[in-house]
Amino acid sequence: MTQPALARAEALDAADPLAAYRDRFVIADPETVYLDGNSLGRLPVATRERLRVAIDVEWGADLIDGWTRWIELGRQAGDVLAGLVGAGPGEVILSDSTSVNLYKLASAALAARPGRRVIVTDDDNFPTDRYVLAGLGPVRLVHSDVDAGVDTDAVVHALDDDVALVSLSHVAYRSGAVCDLPGITAAVHEAGALVLWDLCHSAGAVPVGLAAAGVDLAVGCTYKHLNAGPGAPAFLYVRRDLQPVLRQPIQGWFGQSDQFGMGTGYAPVDTIERFLVGTPPVLGGYAVLEGARLSAEAGIGAIARKGRALGAYLIELHDAWLAPLGFRLASPREDARRGAHVTLHHPDAWRICQALKAARVIPDHRVPDRLRLGLAPLYTRFVDVHIAMSRLRALVQAGRHREFPAERARVT
Ligand SMILES: Cc1ncc(COP(=O)(O)O)c(C=O)c1O
């Protein structure tokens, strides 16, 4: 470090083109450093206002007439999200949860590849992905290093004529490692299979480039970097040419043509609405719309650049202050290979996580011994990283984490 760390953080904040976006969020306790936006993003001010109107005016006064507007909400928010993940209008829609969307799209992909049964995923993919896929057919597990992420060659070696679907996370939930989405997508297509990407840690954090890579299918949540709030509806992407030909397994009335004709048989539409099931959560939908608009306004390129710069600064402080205290970087060091969080390994990570929360820095913990530090670019300052790392260094130096229980809590 050429400059004292705090002066460097202040200089980076002064030069940050996204600095003003912090004021667009509710910051209830300015003394607390929130580094968990990769689990649950902060509340945007615009969302609070939009939900007030939705509750007081649209639900409170308009009642059932609200549906004339609400019926389009999933598509409207989907079009904004499409811009963030490099898809076209009409290719993304809000629907259900990530887990349910993964089930629907994986099932549709398997049905579209008769004669092939195998699903390829990796052993460090997010648990819900592995469980959903295992419920659908024989799974071929590729090994991934928990810190380095998915190895393209290992995926390529797992491909053969039995593989119907490859399903992976673009940004790894534990380490933040970004995998080679274009390279893997091309290899999967070459092998005659379909690809389904989980974008939970990518959407609103890094560019994805779905159309440029020719991706078939994708799913993702909105409560992390899209700041749509707890339990907000997830999204799904289906490439336009696949929409009329895929058969989704949950035949609900929101996928039906002439929905209010109440016809006897199921005759799904040919558009992205084909992948809907039932009545959508409207309040959550408005929250996605506002959150996605905020990210779109800032621009995904600028967001990713800041996320990586925050990560590089954090790693610099880790090397100088924490490595001597027994920490080890558990994320890729190379900026282009990281999403918007950085993970540190320490044998006492769970107790350190609790002690850090008591010191008013909010990270999270992932098994077995990883401390995850989320660097949501729209509201995290370089100074926040400095404060968090200073408090972390001080508490570990003083051994204060040893005062906390070693047993894991229900939620980590
Ligand atoms: C990569 C990934 N996939 C899926 C999920 C969760 O999906 P759901 O919203 O259905 O619980 C998460 C949650 O953190 C995740 O990180």
C-alpha cells in the first residue's frame, strides 16, 4: 500500500462515479457497516414510496381494478431485468422462486432432449440447485474447488451423448468465483445439450451477456443485488426461439392462452408467459421493478467495475492486516474472476462472524469456515471496507471472537 489505507479509501470514494447512489437507499443505522447485500440487499427509498402507493391507493382504494395494471408487472420488470443480464425484451419474466423456476426450466429442458437423461452440475453448486436437479434425473457431478469455482475443462470432460442438460451457477455463492459462461455454453451446445444458468449472485452485480453467449435458459433471485426485499419473486429467462417449443411441467392458468376464457384444456401461449403458473405476488413485483430500475440507471458496467474495485481494495487490506492473523483469501484474486463479494477463510470463521456483528459490521458465514463479505456496489463505500477490515483486525488481534459460541445458529 503506497498511501495510508484510510486516505486511500477516501480518495477512492471521492472518485467513485456511483457514490451518489448510496443516498437512494434507506440507511437506518449509519454506524453499522452492512456487508451482506449479497444475501439481502438494502431497501431503496423509491421502493418504500412505491409500496406505499401500491398498498394505499392500488390495493386500498382500487381493489380488484388494480389487476388491469398488475397483470403486466412481471413482464414489465422482466424487460428491465433483461437489460441487466444481456437478454432481449420478452425473454425474462418474474415468477415464483429461483428453486421453483429451476425445476420448471430443468424439467422443460429434459423433455426437449428425449433419449438423453443425464444432468451435469457441480458438487459446489448452491444446495437448492443440486437438490432440485437430483429430483429430476441422474446427475453427473463435476468437482469444483470451493474457492476457485467451476473448472471449464472438467465440465467439458463430463459431456457426452447422454447429457441433456448442464446447470451451473454463473457466480459461485461461497467464493464469488465467476465461471466461463460463454465457453461452457458453447461446449454444451456442441455436445447437443441445453444449458441453464443460475444468476442469483450475478444479476445486478456483473454483466452476464445471455444473448451474446446464446444461452438457452436462466433463473435468478431478486433479493440480493437487485434489492427487491425478502422473498421477492424470482425471474426466469428463456431464449425467444425456445419459448414456443419447450413444455413446462406446471400447467397453470397464467400460462394459458385466453386465460379468462376458462377453457377446458391447457393450451399455453407461445411467449415467455408460458413459464408462469399462478397469481403473482404484486407487492414483491413492484419492489423488483424499482430495484431493477435503480441498477439499470446506474448501469451494470459501472456496477461491476465498482464491485471489483471494492474487492481489490478489500484484498489489499486482507493481505496487509489479516493474512498475518491466520486468514486466507477464499475467492479468486484476479478481479475479472470475482463477482461482488469476497470470502475469507479462517478456522474460527463462525465465531469471528458473530464477533464482527457485535462490532457492528454485518457479514455472513458459510460452512465450513468462510466469512463472506458482500460489497454491494450501489451503497458500499471504500471507507466502509476500511472500517470493516479495521474492526475485524482489532477483534481478532484481541481474541474477542473466543467469547462467542462455536455452535452454528439456525441461520448463518
Ligand atoms: C445461487 C443460488 N441459487 C438459489 C438460491 C436460493 O433460491 P430460492 O430463492 O428459491 O430460495 C440462492 C440463495 O441464496 C443462491 O445463492
